[in-house]
Amino acid sequence: MRRILFSFAALVVFGSLAAACGDEDATPKLTPVSVVLDWTPNTNHGGLYLAQQQGLYKKAGLDVTIIEPGANGGLPMLVAGEANFAVSAAESLLAARVEGADVVSVGAILAHNTSSLVIPADRGVRSAKDLQGKTYGGYGSELEKALVDELVRCDGGDPAKVNYVEVGNVDYEVGFAQNHYDAVWVFDGWDVIRMRDLDGLAITTIPFLGSTGKPACIPDWYTPLLAASGTMLKEQPELVKSFLQATAAGYEKARTDPKAAAAALLGTVPELDRELVERSAVYLATRFGHETKAWGVQDPVIWNQFGAFLKERKLLPADIKLDAAFTNDFLPRS
């Protein structure tokens, strides 16, 4: 499971969203809705597939199609009018808004960031400061460097002593074995499970969030999230509410019955590793929804702290309005 980083391709063409119309012969009529993923299907998307498989969308009067994204992720497809909703991440959504895209986060799929830096255990890295003299392999984004630098600095190390190489979308385990790099950024609920539990790789992890669920040295942020266009929120608010109500129900089922979520995903993408999917679904089940809030609810504090981090490092204009980037108004009321 790879991450979509702080970038937004300036190649999208603004278009109208798909019209809400159904098969004239269908009874009752279902409104077609499309949602584009941020990456290939994985357990982060379990609630979507579960809602689709168990007929929750149809009960809401929706005919939902789940689309895999292009090379630049799903957000450009949303902006171009090729999808009604998109799975994305806060950094990508904010970058898109800087470019003038009318996109708004309407729900957090995970309550907290589940990212970590992963390092083979034999590299002698016990904490972030030990990355001095080591090589980080990634996509070459400014956000990556800002995060790794801050983790090292916060731990008492010198970020200038960390080496960076751009590796793109590769098999990280092969790169580790060939000593191309010492550390990478992954999601705990997929890559860490695969490397450590299934492949038996001895690894050290440096979580982006501390054991208390609070940021260790860097802010929390929403990855992944669900986004829609501001125009759709204004013109079709009831459709948005219906979609999010059914989606929330799907993620609630994924939370209480991870086996069902795994089965729904595997039923659509049977080529995925069954054991990985099932273990990942169990891991994520405790992370769908906030400790004290229902699924999808976004905390303004998290958005503001992440935005401040980006602004301080000149990765986001100082005048961008963070409160316009997200809304909880269309989520089902607890």
C-alpha cells in the first residue's frame, strides 16, 4: 500500500460531475455514484466494498461504482468530473486547493495516521536520531523530507546527516536486501504486517504517532479521507448525505466484523494475499472511527496543526483557509 504524497498534477480539466440518473426500467430508480480510490484496492477501502457487497448503497437509492485511479491518484479524476467522490489524503487535498481545485474532505476514513518509518533491524537504528548517516528511500517529495527531518531533529539528531534517494514505487524489501536504502515510509496496517508478520523480516519501526495516539514530533493528519467537490456539496447535498450514511454503515460493519470486510475486498480482488488482507482488516478495525466520535468525523485541531506544520516549512501558503478544506456537515448524526 503506497502513499500519495504532497503533489497535485496540473493536468486536470474541470468538468461537470456525472448526472444523477438511473435506468429508466429499474424499479426503484438508483442514482449512479462513482468513487475513485487513491491506490489499488486494499483494506483502507474495506468499508466501501462492504457497503457495496451488502447492498447498503442500494438501500440508500444509490448505484455505486468503485474505480481504481490513474497514475496521479484519484483526486485529479474528481476535479475533472470523472468521479463523484475520491479517496485521498490531507496533503494531496490541500495541494489541490492551492492549485484552485474545488475539493473538500467530507469524512476521515481512519481516525489517525497509521504511518511509520521502517528500517531493517540489522541497520542499528533504534530511534530517529540513529538515521544520521543512513539513507531514506522515497518519492522525493518535500513533505517526506520535512517529516523525516523533524523526526530526527526532535530526537536530538542532525537532519543534515540523513541521505535521501528517490526510489519511487518499488518492492521495498528488495531494496533493503540490496542496501539501496535503510528506511522507508509505509502504512502499519499493510506493509508492516506484510514485512514483519508474513515475510518474517526483522524490522524496526518509528511510528509517526506515539503510543498514546498523540504525535511524537510531527502532527497527526487524515490519510486516507473521502473528498467531494464543493459544487456537489452545494447542488446535491442529499445525495452526499445518502452516500456518506451508507459508507459510514459499511465502515461500522468493517469495525465490528473485520472478517466480513476482508471477504468483501477479496470477493472483488481475489488475487490479493488472503492472510495479509485478513490480518490487515483486524488491525484497521480498531482504527475506523475516533475513540469518542463516530466514523468520518474530522477534528479541526488535527487539520490546523497539520496545516501549521506545512506553513512553517513553506509547503503551504500562509493565507490558505484550512477550515474550508473539510466539513463534517454531511456525515450521519450519532
